[in-house]
Amino acid sequence: MKINKIILSFISALALLLSTSVTSFAKVVGDKIILGSAISLTGKYSSNGVHTQNGYNMAVDRINSMGGVKVGGKTYKFEIIYYDDESNPKRAAQLAERLISQDGVEFMLGPYSSGLTKAIAPVTEKYGVPMVEANGASRSLFTKGYKYLFAVLAPANLYLDVAIDLAVEKNGGKPVKIAQAFEQDAFSQDVRLGILEAAERTGSKIIIDDKLPKELNDMAATLAKVKAVKPDVLVVSGHTKGALTAIRQIAEMKVDVPMLAMTHCDAAKLSKQHGKNSEYALCASQWHKTLTYKDKFFGDGMKYAADFEKEFKYDPPYQAAESSAALLVFKDAFERANSFDKKKVRDALAATNMQTFYGNIKFAPGGQNVDKPMVLFQVMCNADGSKCENKVVAPTKWASAKLIHPIPSWSER
Amino acid sequence: MNKNIILYAALLIFGLAAPFIFPAFKVQLSILCVLIVLALTWNIQGGEMGYNTFGNILFYGLGMYLCASVQVGMFFPLAEWTESGGEKTFVHTPTQFFQGMAMGLIVAAVIPTIVAGLIGYSILGLRGHYFAICTLGLGVAAGEISGGIEIIGAGQGFTTPPFPDVGSLEARGEFFYFLSFMAVVLTFITVKSIYSTRFKLILNAIRDNEDKAEAMGIQTMKYKIIGWMISAFFCGLAGGIMGGLVGYIDSTDVAFDGREMGVFMVLMAILGGKGTLWGPVIGATVFHIFKEGFWTFFLGWQYVALGVLIVVIVIYFPEGIMGWLREKYPERFGEVVDEADRKAQVELK
């Protein structure tokens, strides 16, 4: 049985390989604060993953070039270790483990999407590693009692319930008929919960309640039903692909509905990709460049958008803006903690109360940001449809345009 | 025989010591163990029996959901745990956690075995491509169905109970490592022992010519079902462990992950050499190291590299690593080669 020799030598080779490949960074090396993040660079969330990464990188460059982080009288610079989580929660959890136990990272930035954040949070919690995340909005993240999780964004159930209120208001205060279709993932299902609550509150009826598959490319069945039953509002949520699919097929099938409420319009670059077809879509957004929040690193939203466009050649979706804000929160917390002790940084994070270009940030005990309302914008085009823009229509405090309701039918457009 | 004992002892010691020698790699090592279990069990169908199944992921996912559900459901109302929006949080005491896990793993192994028996009875009559496509459908369907069942979290996913605080940060990693290592040992011993019986010969007979095997009086259906049930048992177990290890179950991305795990188990078995005992073990190990390596050093290119690996395997090692070794050094595999034969072969080439 010479085969044994082969297997034995194989195992020793493996052992050797493993023992030599331990590369350990520490949390703070020289003048660098090392943050870790698993990001969806491939897979179904890759476009949003890239928005997130661009947001992170932009803030790192900006903070580093504007004096860095001052802790204990010394100046430090941010650096981020990225891994590709392939849009897969299993991988994300493994990578979090790897960042912490192998790479020695002690401060984490969140991944893209609620599902992946849900997979990572138990790991960071176990090691007591503070994580500031900018792209996990599912409410279930904030009811688990996590102490080291901080989200700069508003929870997902608040995304579109305002749209239902608007529809009811436009309907003369009378309940409306709602058709809805949501992707089967943590985020979209939470948006659905928000709608259910709004429906109950306003006495509205849900007449279509469909689930859409992940990797969604077709929702013709739902739209056929919508055509038949004529609801007052159609709500669709399914990340970037959901938004693109909905607009493409609504235009193809000429579905007339008085109000179309969605998420991820700006991440999907709807107004650019589908132009006039996407007109009148009402979209939930965590941020819009016309909001008037300010900070000293990025100035205001308009300036952020201009700088972002210069660097990455596209208009920043809110996913990028909130990701940049996460770094500002970390910087602020490090300086207030004046230490790299995980516990102290965590406590400083919990006490955060600041304004950034992206909005006010103040964390509830559950970790969600309670100081920043959602906005709704509507895609509006000029007369010949050559240029389409997202204009904020609600809440009225920031509205730069008036909501167009009902949406003109396709025969009139 | 002596050498065999030395080998197994060395492996066992290596396995037991591994988490202490490489403390930072506990999670990867645990996953390696799960991968080996999946490859070993896939090989029972794909390698020995010649039935290329993509359906083993069904048992893996089923085990994952079952284990977590039992672990929660034994002590707390499951519906409240998984309620969308997650309004309630319960905390397992260490005793509850371990009791739940033990019970969960038993259920996670037994129920898929029964399911395999039932499904096997109805679809193992299919052969060749038809069987492969049918099982592919099983995994996809299970993913979509489970994504709609509210009590297991539906599209929201299912957060498995967090590991209880037992004083040490390393405890969780060690616990799951030894659990998965035990699963590997158990699977290996079972597979090895059934391969030394008539059962393996029957599986091989089915692979080589099922009609002839039937004509010889073998009840092929019975053996096919038993084989699949054995696979299901260990796949379910592996799934249960993996669920706890990952900490979050998603219907299509973690549990019924046919696109990744479902394909990987086939790939690993083929890479190592299907139809051999050690092939899947070696295949899984090489595959895992390869993938982890690319993951770290060639960020974003890992799937390209994987594609290249598959092409290389198919072209240069169609019989897998073990098959290639066997052809190259037949005497090391205990095969007697006649010198004249070898010369004749060389001349033929």
C-alpha cells in the first residue's frame, strides 16, 4: 500500500502550506487604522457592492487627505481590507471570521444588503468587534439585541410606507387598493412589512401580494394581474434587478397604474438606463444630493455628488453616500474615544450624535439611525424625454418638485 | 495492514490537533470537513453507482433547516423567533444550546434519510441524464418552496441560535470543528465499511450495466434507494452542522445552494477521482485550498480560476487525481503490472 505514502506526504504538504500562509495584520499598524469589509464584488449584488466600495474608498481618501484621524495626539490614516463575499451570506460569515481571526481586524465596515449583514452580525458580535454598516436596513437586524452593530441608515420598513400615505392623501383620504411584489430576501420582505402596516393603518386593501425570486429577470405574471385588477398603487422592491425588471416590463406591457413605488431606482440608474420609460416612478431613498445636510469633509450633497461623479464617472446613488458616511462616523468615534480599545470605540459609537452631508446620525439602542428620515423622489423628464432626473417630492421639507399623480396612461405618454 | 494503521492514526491525530496548530483556520477547517462529507457521499451515487445526482443538496438544506428549527423549537416558540421583523429575541442557555443541537442533528440526519427513501422510490427509476435533470429540479424547487414558508423565516432568512457564552471566544470554533471532524470520521468509516462489502459490488454492477445486474437477480431499485438514503443521512448531518457554523440560513444561498455546494460536491469528487475511497477526500481538500487561495490573492478572479481548474481537470485528469496516480504508479495501488504488458502499452501509444 504505497498509496499511504502519497497521502501522508500530501497531508504534510498541506500542513506546511497552512502554517506558512498565516498573514497577520494588526488593527493598527504604524499610522494606519485597518478596517475590514466583505463586499459583493461578484454575484447578484455586485453593482450595489461596487457602489458601497466606491463610497468607502472615497471617504477614506478624503479623510486621509484632510488630516486623518487623531487619536492620542497621533495622526492615523484609514485603510480597508476587502474580500469578495460573492453576494452569498455563507461566504460573508466566513469572511468576517477570517477578517477578525486571521487578519486581526478589530473594526468592521458592513457589507451590501440586509441578508449579508444578518450573516456577519453574529460573528462581529461574538468577537466584540464594532461594525458600522451602511447597507443593511432590515428591521430584524435591530431587534436581536446586537451591541456592536451600528447602521447609519433608516430601517427598511420605513422605505415605502410614506408612499401609501401619499396615495391615500391623493385619493381624498380614502383607502386605496395596493398591488405589491417583493423579492424573497431580507430587505425586500421588510419593505413589505412596512407596506402591510401602512395598509392596516389607512384601512387600505392589498389585492396582489406576490413574491419574486432572487436573481429576478421576469415579473410578467404579476404585471398581467395588475393590468387586470387595476390597483391604485403598485409597489415593487427587489434591489437593482427588481427596479430594472419592473420598469422594463411595465413599459413593454404598457401597464397603467396611478402610482408606482419602488426601491433602488438610483442604484439602478433608472433615469439613465430607461429614460422616459422610467418617468413618474416614485422611489424610496436614504439620501438625495439636494438635501441640505452639511459636514466639513464633503461639504454638502451637491458637492459630494460632483466629487463622486468626477472620480467614478456616475451620479452617486444613496448606497454610495451612506457608505461614505459610515467612515465619517468611525472617524468621529475614534477621536471621541481617543483610544483603539474595541469597547471604548463601541461606547463612543453608541453616543454618536453628528451631522454629515448624508444626514444626521444618532443611534437607537438597537443600532439603527433614528435621526434621519427617508425621502421619496420621482423620476421626471423634460418635454422631449432626453434628460431625466430624480426630484425629491416628499417629505415637503425637502421637496424640490410637486408629485405628479396620477401617472398619465401609456396612450397619453 | 500495519502501514494502514499508521496512516489512519496520523490522520486522526492531525485532525484532532489541527484546530490547536492552526487556531486561526478553525472555520475553514470545519468547512473543509463538511465539504469532504459532501464529496464522500456524492461519490456513492456519482462514483460507485454511476448516477449523477444534483439532488444531494436537497438533504443538506433540509438538514440545515431541521437542525436549526429543532434547536429553537425545543425551547422557544419557533414562529416568534423567525417572525418577519424579528420582534422577539430569546437566548439559549449553554445546556439548552447543546441539547438542542444534539437533538437537531439527529433529526437533521434522520428526516432527510426518510425523504431520500420516499423520493428515491419514485425517481430512482430514471436513468442517465433524466435522473440528473430531475434531481437538479429537486434542489431548485426546495429552495423556492422554503423561501415561502413563514415559520422558517421565508425570504427573511433564519438566524440560528447564537453560540452561548461559555467563557472562551475560541469555544465556538472548536465546538463546530470537532463536530464536523466527527462527522467526517463517521462518514469515512461508514463509507469504507460499506465499500468492503458486497454492497459496493452491487453499486458497481449498477454503474457498469444495470440491465445485466437486474438480469442477474439483483434488486437494483432496493440498493439504489439504500445507497441514496446513506448519502442523505450524512448530507443532512453536514447541513445541520453548517447551519450552526454559518449562523444564518437563507433558502437559496445557504441551504439549498445548488449553484455552489451542489456543484462543488460533484466537482470535488471528480477532481479527486470518482469511484475511489480517497478520491473525494483529496479532491475536497485540494479544491478547498485552491479556492481559499484564489479568494485571498486574486480577489474577483476566483471563479475564473475555478473555471480554468474545471477545464484542466476534464482535459488532463479525467479520472481525477487518484485515477491519474493509479495510472502512473499502478504498483503503488497494489496492482501487479507485468513488465511485458507495460512495454506493449507504451508501444501502442
